[in-house]
Amino acid sequence: MEKLLLKKENELLYKIIESSYDGIFMVDNKGKIVYCNSAYLRISGLNKEKIMGRYMQDLINKQEIPDAASLDVLESKKHVTKNIDYYNGVSALVTSTPIFDDSDNLIRVFSNVRDITELIHLREELKNTNDLNKEYQQQLWKTQYGSKGNNQFIVKSAVMQNIVRLALRVSHISSPVLIQGESGVGKDIIARFIHNGTEKITARPFIHINCSAIPETLLESELFGYESGAFTGAAKGGKRGLFELANEGTLYLDEIGEMPLTTQVKLLNVLQNNKFYRLGGTKKISVNFRIIAATNKNLEEEVKSSRFREDLYYRLNVIPIYIPPLRERLEDIVPLIMHFVETYNGKFGFNKKILSTTIEFLTGYKWPGNVRELKNVVERMVALAESDIIDEQCIPHYIRKETGKQQYIYTPDYFDSFNLKDIMGKVECEVISKALNTFGSLRKTAYHLGIDLSTLVRKKKRYKL
């Protein structure tokens, strides 16, 4: 009676294992297959009659399966979990567990095989959904903060969103603004954004002068203008200066930290009185403009070093805006890359796509030239990419060198034969071998090589890799 009950329990256990959606199989202490259920055969694509009683290592050697966690358990006598891409295109999570007898001898390895192909697909769909969400967010910001004066803000980071909000508030008032930040972070765009504000763009002037680009001897005449005969070479009839041209608009003094001390004193007088004289003139000219200054220098340190007037610093620094470098707002890099790719595709009449691996690589770079450098790099990649795909080979050499990542699978530069077929075979074998070592799984290797998984499996067998 007891034997009959035991038999029924064993039959029930067998039915339960057979009905499991997960694959289950066992090997003995030599790695020989002693049991597998139907789910394992479905997942692995194997035939039960052809594998029962065979050794797992033999199946791997004959490339009937790509890997086996159970062999690692036999060696380590510890629990092992592996992600295995079977040759039929199914990805599985294999967990193998050692089974010991009463004397602590390993007698079996029990393996559970879970099909995660659908999970991978769901993860890819989720990633695509997240990418779409990022695109929608980018479009939202374009709608809210773009198209004012042909400027577009592509911002994702919280710090840049706060800066844009501050710029919007400042645009409604006329107080002086001092914008600080490294070269290339976008100070000019913020200045124009403040000038244009949320109103419909009118003929209000926006006068931009780079204080470092004009020689000291000419800077005052450019700012104040001059009367006829004020100095040798002065134009007949005189000339209006930038102060006058900026009347009822905005005067944007870029690189204000480069302005000579003598000119700083005169600028301060104009800001305080809203009046000035042209060079060589005797008539006071009244003006009303907003002043926006920008610099990549630390003006507080310049004041301490007596290279910038303290009174002018406080007159300009009524509303300070600091734009952090790109390396401190990594969330902005991907939206900026996508925006610049779209921009230059439209400019050049292309329809090129940038790979996610290329984007991932670019996000690892420090971008010392900030947004300006990123923009130039993307323009170069779009312009010079030989195909419609912008891959990692399009990334400038100095960026690849800086990040320290290897981007190419190197092939032999010498051969023992001049037969083209032999050479091509050796190169293909070398590339596939190194790709397998680099990317690990067959699925990833096939993706990076740009071939189907079945093609990779066939070539792997051909070259006995």
C-alpha cells in the first residue's frame, strides 16, 4: 500500500514538473543529462531523443547549445545563474543548483530555465517608450521656451529649467543682468532670450559687442561714438556709438571681464546717469537701454585682484545668472545631440540616424567646450558619416582617446597568402572571434556585427569558434 502511494506521488510530481512553463533538466556528477521536461526542449530547441544520456560539454563542443550553467556548478559546487541565448533565438535565464547526498558528495545538478525573450522585448519597448517620453518632453520645452527670436532651449536638467524660468521672469523687467559661465555654455542664447522675452518680437534693438574682440584704442569710439573731426581718421559727419544704437533696447556686453579699467569707469557713469558725450562732442545724449553682461571669468576674483572695478561689478550684478558647464548637467546631453542631428539633417538634406551606442559613448565625454563643442562635433559626424547610420567610428579621434574606450576590433595587417578568398576568410574569422570575446552573448555580437543570429551561428560553426 505504501509503495502504491509513493508511486502515485512520484507520478503526480512528474506531471507537475512536465506542466511547468519553465524548463527543468538535471545532469549527474559527470555532466550527463538524466532528465529534462518538455518546456526545456521548447526553450532550447533541442530534441529529447538526441540529448538524453549525452554530456553537456559534448553538446557545447558540437555547438548544439551555446553554454551551460550546470558545468560551472560541477566545477564550483555552488549555485550559478547565467543568461543564455540559444541558437533558436530564445533568450533564457538559467539557474543551476548543486544537489548533495548525505556524505556531502555532489550527485546531481538541478537547472531551472526561464524564457526571458518576451521580457527582453518588453524592456526594449519600455526603452522606446522612455525615448518617446523624452522626445515629448523636448517638444514641450520647445513649445514653451523655443521660437522666441529664433532661439531654442533644449533643456532636460532641473538646473537649466530653473535658469529658463528665471530668464522668463527677468525678461519683464529692465534690471541689469550678469551671466557667468564657461565658454560655450550658451550665455549668448540666454541673453537673447531675456531680450525677446514672451512678447511679440518688435524692432527693439539688440546690440551685441564682444569686449575682447575690439582693440582697447577703438572700444570707446565704438561704445560712445564720435563727432566729425574728433580724431585723425574720424568719418566725416561723425558716427553714432553702440549706446545710441541700443536705445530703447538691449546692450549685450559679452566678455565684460576683458574691458579695460579706463573704459569701465566711463561705462559706470553711463549706467548711473543714462547720459554721455560722444568723443569730441559737447552735447549730452540721453539713452534708455537694458544692460546684459556676460563673462567666463570669476568677476569676484577679478575684483579682488583689482582687474575689475568693484563698483561696476555691483552695478552689473543686480540679477546674477550662472550657467553650469555641460559636464554638470548630463541630462541635457542626449536631448541636445538629438536636436543637433535633426538640425543638421535638415540643413544638409540628410536623413541620418545616430545609434544609441554612439550616444552612450558621447555622454561619457567631459565636453570642456560645452554645448558649442557638442554642436560642432555632431555637425561633423552628420556631415562626414559615409552611410545613413552615425556609428562610433564617426566620433572624432580625440574624444575616443579621451574616454579611453576601444572602438574597433582590429584585424591582422599581414597574411601568409595573396588569395583574396583566404584573406577574407581569415579576416572574418578574426573579427567574429574578437567580437564574441568583446560582446559576450551571440545576440549582442550579431547586433554589433550587423548580421542575423542564424548567420553568426553558421559562421561560428564554419570557423570552429
